[in-house]
Amino acid sequence: MLVLGRSQVEALLDVDTLIDALGSAMADLSAGRASAPGRIAAPAPEHEGLLAAMPGFVPSAGMLMSKLVSLFPHNAGTPLPTHQALIVVFDPDTGKPAALLDGTAITAARTGACSALSARLLAREDATVLAVLGTGVQARSHAYAMCRVRPIRQIRIAGRDPAKAAALAGELSAVLDAEVRAASSYAEALDGADIAAAATHALEPVIRHPWLSPGVHITSVGFNPAGREIDDATIAEALVCVESRQAALAPFPTGSNDLIIPIGEGRIRVDHVHAELGELVTGSTTGRSSPDQITLYKSVGVAVQDAAAAALVVAAAREQSIGQEITL
């Protein structure tokens, strides 16, 4: 059994290759070829945390796996990330356990990369200004990945803590070919932005319609069972896309309050969800219809994303003889 640690996973996972692989995985999911049952979770209420299980099978990638991921929001601001994960890979022909690898790095990378895939499919091709809402692991991941698919020239960082926003802006300035600065508020970051990437644990919306410019593409990956990232007016106007309709509209711990709440209140209908990413990849459903249209990708995270990333990591590790082989 191959064992790979976090630093090894990070070194083996190429973002550009991952974005392409996620396109294939999402197409497989929408076509019914891949399997990603709804996640289950055991809550740890005294810490407002949970431990979730996410099995997935992507036959085109030869990947059968399951991820165990914990979400402990109070880790924010500590050395520990809010999301921590392990992935176990199984031989798809025999079911034999084949690899154990860090899933924390994969969760961060695949989430940002799939948002970048949505931008490749839906954002205007001349999008140059990126607003990143949040200052954690996913904020970094999204900033890196978005610069791979659009000619980003300016990045604005906004979060609850101005010091953290400034620190992240300085960090990204050193590694990205873009002007990066901290914004004093979410509204300031969003003013004139072509792409808005929300990655928060917000109780109240950080994406509000009056703050948006025409034609913006929004990605929203934040999860808080008691809150939401996007206001009703934005949801109602936007062309809404998801990874999976079934997952996005499922009850806790799978679905999105950003969609479930306005549907439950009658503000939008179920069919307001326009497309799955896989349908956009294959062209079976159309995407943006005008330069001024607001588009939205609401992510809840599905296991085929982890499977696509794990397949790349394990293949690269075996090719390069990286990792430790153990016998259970």
C-alpha cells in the first residue's frame, strides 16, 4: 500500500493538469458514468465540527476511493486548517486498498481548480480583476487557480480580519504575476471585479447584488450550516451552475443553503439551477449568453473531484517512485 504525505501530494499535483482532469470527471458525473453518493457526517457539536465520508468512483480515471474529511471551523486562525482529510484509494478491479494519502492538500487544490474550471467555462475571456473573499487556505487556492484560466492583472483580498487580508496580499504578491492588494471591505473588493471567489464561513452573505458589476462570474465554495455566502437577489438574477443538482439541493450535510433557502421560500424554483459543470464541459447545455450576464458557480464539493486529483497524484507518485510502500 502506497502512503503519501501532504508535502509529497502538493509536489505531485499540477494545477493545470488538475483543471483538465476535473473537466473530464465532471462530464462523467453528469453523464451518469461516475458515482458520488451524498456524503454522510457525524457531528461533533461541542466544537461545531463534523467528520464526513465521501466515496467516489470515476471509471475513466480508474479511481475508486473514499475521503474522510473533518470540518472544524474554530481552527481558523490556528496552525490547523478548518478542513483536514485523508483519502484511501482502492483497486477498482479487486477492491484491495492500494494507497493512503493526505487529503487536506487535495481538498484545497481540487476546490480552487474546479472553481477555475467554472471560470474557464463561464467567465468573460477578458476578465482581469479578481476579488477573493476570505483569507484562508481556499483563498490562496482560488487566487492561484484563477490566474491559470484568465488573464488576471489585479487581485483584491477581503476578509473579517484586515491584518490577515494584508498578510495574504503580501504573500500572493511575491508569487503571482498580478497586482495584489487588501481591500477594506467585501463591497470594496467586489467593486468592478470580473470574477468574485467567495471562500468564507459566513453567517450572512458576503456577495450582495448592489456590490456587483454587470458580467461578473461568481464562485462560492463556503459552507456554514447556519449561514450562506450569497444574497437572494444575486441568486435570482444569476445563471446558476453546480457540480451536481442532486448534491447541491440535498439536505445537510451535502446541499447548499444558498439555493435550498430561496427555493424553500419560493423566491426561485428548482429549475433555476441552469446547468451542471459537466453539461457545460460537453456542450449539452449552454453557458454565458451575454457579456453583462451574472454567472454563478455554487460548489458543495463532490467526491469525483477528489478522485480525479487522487488519480493524478498516485499515477505521478508511482511513475517517480515517490512515497512509502507498507503492508497492512
